[in-house]
Amino acid sequence: MLWYESVLSDEVGGRALIIKQLNLDHFGKFHGREIDLNPGVNIIYGANESGKSTVHAFIQSMLFGAERLRGRGAGRDAYSKYQPWEGGASYEGRMRLSYQDKNWRIVRNFYKDDSHFEVVDETSGRQEACASDDISSLIPGMQLSNYRNSISTGQLSVQPDGQFTTNMQSYMANMAMGATDSVDVGRALAYLKDERKKAAGRFSQETYHQYRDKAEMLRNELKAREGIAERQKALEQNRESILKQIQQLENDADGAMKADRQERMKAIQLIQENNDVAAMYKAKKAELREFEGQTGGQKYQQKMSGVVEEYEARQEKLEDYQSRYSELEEQNEGNSIRNLALIFPVAALAVIVWIAGGLVGLKGITHILAAVLLTALAVGLAVFLIRSSGGRKGRMKQLKVDMDRLENEQQAILDKYQIEDIHELMEKSQNQRSRQDVVLRLRRELEQLRKRYDELQKPLAPYLEKYGDSVTLESAAGQEQKQKLQKLRGQASELLRQSEQLNWQLEQLNMKQSELSELEEQLKVLDADRKMSEEDMQAIDISMNAITEMTARIHGSFGLQLADYISQLFSYISNGAHKKLNIDEKFQVTVDDDRKLLQPQQLSAGTVDQIYFSVRMAVSQMLYDEPMPLILDDSFVLYDDERLKNTLRWLTEQKAFSQILIFTCHHREAEMLESLNCDYHYVEL
């Protein structure tokens, strides 16, 4: 029985993988969305931008994680594309499925700073340990590349990618050897290619030629070493001769020139001191003129002192008036209370006498006289006290007038000198005194400088007469001798420079000799590496050719069966328009129309989609041990009605897939399923 016949003959049972429920908690545009799915056909309908591709991407992300790219593609990967629209750190979802008679729950948090992946066996209530961040360890054959190239078809991406060829070659190699998943042709070839690259990298032809050319260049440069050494020897001999001449001239000049130089040095020192004293005198004189202009002399200082004394005298009077005013104010307040205390008893007694007489009916002269006397006493006492208080108020008023006058006079003084208060006036007076002290000091210093200048003239006169005021340390003969010495020293210095330069060249050549020795050793090593690299690459090429020949032989058996099955399915879909498809060992498809072989690009886009759909259906049944879901995201947009009906009929009749998820923005698929009397589960986004 052929491999596809075995798959088609089984009924979908509890061992098949069935996606039962999707919970898009926070994923793309969806928030808290729950989608229930059934075995068999599921039509997931939605208009444009309703989120069909988002749901499709959610299924892949739950199984394998959200794809994250690096570098320039980082902002366009699945992780970035499907981040929740509502923002926040919640980027998660759940998916329930059944597989091998068990119910499973997959939980993921995609957020990069808190990623989490959990698989729970809901049948036993235990968490399942996964070897990686996907479910490939639980479901044999369920790798991301297999998933993308077989049971999951995205929009306008029905053609398998580059990983498809190596996956299929590995599968057929295992089938041919009776293994289940032990041979990976792609990995083996990739390993051998990597090893060949390493073997080739152990020997670099370019490096070998570079080392060889550099060694030859160094040999040519080292030929000049002997000539450079001879030139350096001649330079050193010439320099030694000049150094002897310099030594002889210095010995001859030392005795004769020493005494003359000492006398000239003494003259130079006296002239320098004389010039320094004159310059200091001139500077101090200018400084004195400046300070004398600022101080304004003794008269200004006396005037400022008088102003301060005048201000302080008024201040003393003002403080005395303020003290007396405060005392009168306190007395006035105290006397008001005392006067009231004196008047009140007398007035109260007079009132009592008048009232008592009226009550008892006293009308005698004695009673009347007593009442009148008491009343007169109260009135007189009040008049006396009021006059006494009025006198104090008059004195307070006069004091207030005097205080205002003194304050105005003080303010007039401050305004005259444009200052704010007495402290500023005193500071100004003090500054004036300080400047006067500086003037006195400068006058004393000028007197001392003048005295020192006069003292210098007597010892300086003989030197000025002998040498003039432009005396130098060296005489004319000494200058000539010095110039000759300088010339000889310059020649010796130049010869030394040339000798050192040649010596540096010799040192560089010695280093190059060491470098040449190292290069020659490295060339020996490179020769050995070249031989070993060639032997290794030859062995690897033999191994790669053997694998290629093996896959070609395997393709000769299994490839024919695969091509036959794909041809049958494609012929069924296309109503026999094309009956034979060929697949080579690299899984490139061609169509045989009985006249010539056609490449897919020579056919219509819809026909190409149907070819690769047929390839996917065959591959899907090869890669997995159990029936899997088939996910088709707008895969039929280029199908005409007849070929779509044939495809849907085929999908509903075979048992190779546990369920079929058809994402579509049309009602055409549902209408055709109803015309075929096929049951389906309908979901609208």
C-alpha cells in the first residue's frame, strides 16, 4: 500500500490533532475574543481588515511563538505587527486542542520582558514539560518550516519556501531506510558545506601569496644593509674629528675670556639695576599722580570729617527728642486713667447726696449746701486735670516739630552727597583717609628709589665710559670665537643626526630580518595547511556527492509515487486539463502537456496556485503521523468556480486532515459547500 493510500483509508479519531478553541486575550486588534472550532470544515468569514490573517497568525504564534527578527527587520516582524492595539504589557492568548485522546491547553505571554509558554494536559491536570519554546517535542514532525510548507497556507503564499526541499529529502531518506526521523539530509549537507568552508578557510591562497611577496620584498631591502653600515662608519669618523676641534677651541678660549666676561657681567648687572630703578621710579610717580587726583587733598578730607560730625550731632539731638517724646506719651496715657480715678469718687458722692436728699425729703440749707459743694469740687478737679493734660500735649507737639526738622536736615546732608545712610557716608570718609595713606606711602617709596638711583651712578660711571650703554657679555673676538664654535657644533650635530638616521635604518632592517624569518616559518606552515585543506575538501566533496546521489536514487522511487499522487489530485481539481506533473530531486515542479514540459511561470496564476496546493496536500500527508488541521487563508481567490468546487469536494471527501479552517472574505466557499450538501461550522469575525 502506498503512503498516501494508508493515510486516506484511516478515519479521523481521537489521536488526530484538532484545534477546539482560540482565546485571543490580547493579540493585535482582538481583546478578549473567543472562537470555537469544530472537526471537519470551518468557514471563518470576515470582511477586509476584520482580522482573518490576525487569527491565522495567532494559531502559528501559539504553536511556535511570535517571530522576532533582528536588525532592519525588527520593526516588521510578527512580534511587532501583532502587538495589542490597546497597548500595555498584556500580549497573550490561549488555545485548546485535542491530540492522541487527550485535551491540551496552550498558554502564552508573548511580551518580551515577561514571556511565558505553558502546555497543560487538561485530561490529567498536569503541566507538560516541553524541550523547546514550541510543541515540536509533543507532535512529531511539527516544526515551523514543515508547518509553513504543508498544512498552513498564508495569503498569496501557497508556494513552499527554500526549506521545503531539504525537509522532503530528509523525509524520503528516512522512509527509504525504514527510519522515522533519524536522517536529516539538509542538516547533513549543511554540516558538510560548513566543514568544507572551514577546511577551505584553513588555507588562504591570497594570504599565502601576500606572505610570499612580502618575503621577497624583505630580501631585496636587506641587500642594502651592508652599504648603510659603511656610510654610518664614515660619518662617525668625521664627527669625531670635528669634536676634537671643538674641544681645542674651548680650551684656548677659557683662560683669556674668563676675566673679561666677569667684568662685563658686573657692568651688565649694574646697568640692569639702574634701568630697573628708573623704571620703578617712573611707575610709582604715575601711581602717585593718580591717587592725588582721587583724594582731592587735605582740605577735602577735613570737609568730609566735618560733615560726619555734623550728621552725628543732629543724630544725638534727634535721639534725645525721641526719648523725651516717648516719656511724655507714657505719662499722658497713665494720667488719663489716674484723672478718671480722682474725678469719679467725688462725682459719685455728689450724685448720692442729691439722690439721698430727695428720697428722705431733706430740704434744709445744710443738705443743699453739701450737694453744691461736692458738685463744685468735682467740676473744679476735672478742669484742673484737663488743663494739666493739655500742657503735656503742647510739649509733645513741639518735640514732634523739632524731630521732623532734624530728620529733614539729616536727609539733606545725605542727598547732597548722594548716599543712602550715615554708614555709607562714614565709609566714604574712611576710603578718603585710606587713599591719603597710600599717597604718603608712595611719596616715601619715591624718595627711596631716588636715593638708590643716585647711589648707582658712581660705580656705574667707569663701565659706561669703557663699554658705553650697550655693553654685551662677549667681546668682538669672543663673538667670533663663539660663532666658530657654533658652526662646528652645528656640523657635529648634523653628522650625528645623519648617523642616527642610518642607525635607525639598520635597526629597521634587523627587525625586517626577524620578520623575514617569521614569514618563512609561516610559509612552511601554510604549505602544510594547503595540503591538508585540499585533502579535507576532497573527502568532503566525495561525501556530498554520495549524499546527492543517494537522494537522487531515493527520489527515483519515492519521487515517482509523490509525482503520481500530485498529478492525480491536480488533474481532479483542473477537470483533467493537466494530467501529469513531474518533480525532480530538488522538488522543482514541471507540467507535461504531451507536447512539452511547461514551467509553472508559463501557466496562469490560478493554475500555479492549484499546482502548489496539490504539492502541499501530498506533503502534508507525508510529514505527520496523525491527521492534522489544514489552514487555508484566502487560498482560493484565484480559483474559478468549477475548480473551487472540485477542490472543496476533494477536501470534504478525504480523511487526511482532522479539520479544515478556511479563512475567506467571500461567501462563495460556503455557498458551494451547501450546494454539495456538505456540513460546515461557520464563524464570522
